[in-house]
Amino acid sequence: MDFKHIDDLAEITLKNGKTISLRAKKYLYDDYHFEHKLSLGIVYSVAKKLYSGRQQALPYEPSILKGLDQQLLAQTTPFLVKDADNHAISFQTLESLLQPFLVNIIEAHFGSRFFVAGFRYITQQSAQDQLWSNQSLPQNSLNLYLKIPHQTSNNQDDVNPTLLSFLDRDNVDLLKYHGYLFDNDINNKVDDICEVLNYYDKKPTITKLELCFGEMIALNIHDACIKFSLNQSDTILCLSLLPSPIQWHEIYQLCKPPINQILVNGLYDFVASQYSHLIHQPEVCLIDKTNAIQTTAQLDFELHEIFSDPKVICYLAKNLSTLLAKNQIPDQFQFLGFIDDLLKLEINNTQFQSSIYKALWELAQFKEASQISTQKYRIDNTKIFWPNPGHAKYPRDIYGTFPFVTSHKFITPQTAVGSAGSCFAVEIAKYFQKNNFNYVVTEWIPQEYTGVMYDIFSAFDPFSAYSAQYGILFNTPSFTQLAQKAFNKRVFKKRLIWNPELNRLYDPYREGVDFSSPEAFYDDYPKHVEAVRQAFLQTEVFIITLGLNEAWQFRDGTFASRNPKANSYHLLQHRVLTVDENVQYLETFYAILKEYNPNIKIIVSVSPVPFLATGRGETHHVISANTHSKSVLRVAAEQFTSSHADAYYFPSFEMVTECIQDPWLSDLRHVKPEAVSQVMNLFEKMFVEGK
């Protein structure tokens, strides 16, 4: 059971200005704790099976128990007074009090033997008992209240009875439901229960009972709300009784604890060790192929699945039990129809109306959710079932499968498209240019005389690898930093690091872009930033490819676009980004672009190209690290695109790794041109009009 809502406090302010805190339905948690956690429900079941005597439950309203042996009680009085002074109770005192006629009444009420689970003394100083409240006890429990006689009879209080007030059952149930009862905080109790009930527009029926010296009453406090009005010298002994397979004094002889330490926690273990043959597993909730409701266990299970209000569940269970007994609930459709009819019968019941409206809403929610669940595997089986070439009825080969369900055809040859990302993004950029799409290029590779050089591309290449010459971007922070730089959202330190392999300087934020001198870098920097800005402003659709989840971070919080060179490791720290971090970087990138280009659309893909190396070698093989990296990026892409109507996921990763039979070049990392062509064929089917 889920009791999270019980921890939520609700405050109500009464007409007198007093504010009290309530824990709604806390009694459900208490019942669950006693009946299931402590297994007292099983203990009671065993106790009833072992009992063969008379059964007669006591009425809800308590009355004076007639028949106490007053002479025996008088003999016990000195010991009672002494016990009360010491806040204890002796075995001999209990034997004197639990006289045979009283034992018979208690056993008939429980339909079983019983034991003394606890005791307490109530005096005028017991403030909790002089306010309207109750005790947290199991459902099957009984409290005995005895007014202890004085040893002398000249006390004026002898002629003044103790007054016990108790509330009618309907309003007790209301207070239990809203959380007034089962709360030990005296600040949440009131002297006048009418103040609380008036808040809920209820009128109480209060019965009063006078308790004189030597008189005793029995009361199931679980279902009661009471208040004592005591005289100054009054003392009430309260004994809490619970059902048991054997009599209370036998348990005492077996366990030999002080009476105030007889705990219920170990009672089930004792019963299980002695009467295991009488303990049965609960009835199995069996759901057959017709979904007919056939057992009370199934009825109870399904009602609890749909409804949250115990009163509604009890009402429906009671009315559906007749149909269940006649096997007249043949399927779910009729079951839900019966429920709907039963709820609507009570819709004009003012005492029940709010519960009924909530239940009808819960029923509608359940029907909708059930319909959705039922249809989950009834969609196009070519989309929902993994391709199996050996399937007897639907043989399909995974190779050549296009792994998408919904197309979004908003790209035409005239649509301004830009891109950035990992090395696979370069292949996408070339595809658009080769096929005469409107691929935005705001910055071409300059001639070498400018002092700006590229590792793998040349100014003489017919196609640009990127919309602007920002180089390869492997991690999500690099996309954010690119947008921040373009629109002056963050001040970046200008860094140049010597590349010992090529004997020239490089910008750690622009992978593969080198400079012959600091002057060449300073001259190019503002031109490059403006080119990036224009690329974002001119583009209608921007495609990003996520490459790596491992990243290297400077101590000022910025990230390099790729791994450090040999002479700069000391400047950076290795990071493994979480899903949430990746999503946040994508969100920031998106927000900046939308601020300056509100109509831009974003397409996100994950690069299929695996790690060259991992920075987690102490704990992870590169293959495991790569799987983790791609998984994190894939989840981040899903979360990001699911959050925006104009952001879309393109499954290039799935296409290469699952749907192309031989996609890799000889290095087993980079993708063959033929495989790129198949990936872009998928892109056309998803996003290009007329394809």
C-alpha cells in the first residue's frame, strides 16, 4: 500500500481561531501496521479457530458491566492504589480484576481468548484524556476502564461520578477519515468536539455515561472518540486487551515479562511457532483469460486498484458481493458498468456526495488508462515487435528497417538548414550540400596565409564541414558555450595552447582549428563569433549530433570541445556528465537560440561513432564506457525533445548500430559512405517533403 499522502499535513482553522493539523487517513496506516506489519490479523484468525465458546459482540455504546464481585474488588483496592502510585500493575491484581464472568464477556466479544497488551492510569492530570481523542490500537481490541475505589469513604469525590462522553459512530468515522483521531499531539485536540465537526458542517450526537467507584466499562477505542471529565482525586485504570490463541495468564507464564512490557511485536512469531498448521496464505488473486471477477480476493484487489476512498470500496464491495456469489460479473466491461451504476445511485446522497464525485473521476481515469494499456501492442506490428527473420507469421529482417514511427516533413530544398556536432555531423553537412539543399554556411575555411589552419579540412574543399568554422563539438556543454559566445551571454577567457604535434597554437573550444600566431587568433576571433551568430540567425532548422558523455572541464567551469593535448592535462579535469546535466545544457542552448530566432527548429541525433578512448580506464573498459556514454546521451536527447514541440529526435545511432549490416570502415569506428547514404535516406523519409 502507498501511504505517502498520510505524511502530508493539512491545517484547518476553527471558528474560535484555533488552528489544528490533521494527517488525512492516518488510521489506514495504523491499521496496516497492526494487521499486516505485526500480522495481528493472522493472530486473530488463529485465535478464532481455536475458540469454541459463546460469541456475542459488545454494543458500540458502552455500558456499566454488572456483576463484579465487590467484596473481591474491595480486597484488591489497596493493591490497586499502590500499583497506581507506582504506575505499575501486578499479576495478582489482574487476576482479581479479570473475574470469570468478565472473562466470559470479553471472550464472547472477541470470539477468542485474549491477553493484556498494556495498561495505563488516567487522572485529572492526564490532559490528553480530558480532550476529545482516542488511542491508536488494532481494529480488534477492547479497553476496560475501571474507576479505582478509595481506601477510605470520607472523600467528597466518592459521591461525584466520573463523566465519560462518547461520540456517535458516523462522526467518529468522519474524524478518522480526516485525521483528527490517531494523533497523539495534544495541540491538535479540542475540549469541544463540536468545534471540529462544525467545520465539516456536521452535528454530533454525544452520549454521556457516569462511572462510579468500583464500576467498569468496556469499549473498542479503535472505533470511538471519548472524553473523560474527572474529579481531582479520580483514578481510572485502563486495560488494553487483544485477541490471543491462549489465555492472558498463560502468555504471561510463557513470556514472564513485566505487565507493562508485554509487547505485540513478537506475538505473531509465537503463534506461528505453536500453530503453524492453522496459518494459511491469503486467497490468491486469480485473473483468468476472460477477466471475469470470480473471487472476493480479485474483487478486493480490483476495487483497491481503482479507488482510494475506503468508504467507497466498502460500499461497492458490499453491493457487488451478491453478484459475485451468483457468478454474474463475467468480464471487465460489465464489472465497470456495475460500478458506474452503483456510484450514480448514490450521487444525490449528500453525506456521500463528495466521495462519489471523486470515485466517478477515478473510475473514468481507470477506464481511460485501461483502454490505453489494452491497445499498447495492437499498433502496427512492424513498429512494435523486434524484427525476426524466422518468425512463422511475420518474418522480417532488421537490416533495411527504418527505425521511426512518425514523420515531420517540414524541410524542403529551400529550407535554411545548419548543423554542428561530432564527426558524424560532418557527414550530414556534406550530404545537404551535395544534394543541393539550402545548407547555411556563414564562414568558410580561410586561406592559410591568414594564419588560420585546419587539421583535416582545406580551403579548397568543395563543401564546408559546418555552418561556421567552430570545429567538431563532441559534448553538450560545447553547444551551450557556442550559443553563449554568439550572443554575448557569457565572457570567455581567450586561451591558446601549443599543439606539439603540428607546431602551432590551437583554441581548446574549437577542435581542429589552429593558428600560426596569437595575432592570427585575435584577428579571426570577432569574425568567427559573428559568423556563428549569423548561422544561428539565418537557420530555420538546426541539426546537432551528440558525440561524447565524457568531457574535460577548465576550472572556470567551461569545457574544451574535445580531449586535451599532452601539454594541457594539468589545466583540465575529466568529467562524466549525468543525464540531467546533458539535458540542462541542451535546454540552455535551445533557450538562447529561441530568444533570437523564435521560429528555429532543432533536430537532435546521437552519433554512432564510438569512443576513441575513455578517461575511466581504472574502472571501465572502453566498450562499457562507450555504451554508458551513448545510453546517457540517448536518454538526454529523449527527455529534451519530448519537452518541446519544435525539437525532434533523429535515430541515426539506431540506424547505424542496428539496421545496417556492415556499416563500419576498417577502423570499426567511422561509418562507410554507403551507410551514411542509408542514414540520410532515413532522414529524408522523416523530415523532407516529397520523399
